[in-house]
Amino acid sequence: MDYEKTLVENGNYAEFFLMDLWEKYTYKFNISLANLDILATNPNERELLGALDLLNLNCVKLKGAVLYYKFIQFKGRIKDFAKEESQNINPQEEFFDEKYALENDSDRTKYKR
């Protein structure tokens, strides 16, 4: 493998380079980030580990999220994750059912003790 070429392909960002290699090669092996987490000595290293973890997960986590989303933005994959035209991100209600809201108002619920 040409590591210099891979580094250039990742904008010469060491973090993106490591994330690219992690994504390409570690899925074949059962490598746990917990083993690396005990070696992390500062917040930047923990952020990188969080971002690496997100490469294999399909969820949102606080640790590493910014670096992860910067990586997929750099790779041009944001469109794969957020296709606004096919998602109803901000649904609009046709009408507001006030009766239902009043019947289910938690301020009016009588709680048994």
C-alpha cells in the first residue's frame, strides 16, 4: 500500500488518514477500541477513538462526532446520510387536535402515591 498516496487522498490530515485505514482494514478483524482507549492520554486521542468507533456504528455519539462528520464530509458522503428530499425532517401537522392535547396534558394528570 502506498501510504503517501493515501495521506494525500485524505487531505494530509493524519486523523482522516487513520480513519480511512481503520475503515478499510479493521472490519475484517475483531479489533476493539476498548484496547486502545486505555492507552489514550488526552482528549484529542479520545476524540479520535470516538470517531473511529462511529465508523462502524450506525448511531450518534458525542465523543468523536465532530471529527467523524468532518471525515464523511471530506469524503463526500454526507449525501448518503442525509437525503432531505426523501426524509420528512420537519413534518407539518395538517391540524392541531386541541382536545387530544387537553386530555393528555401531563400537568393535569393525577398521580397516585
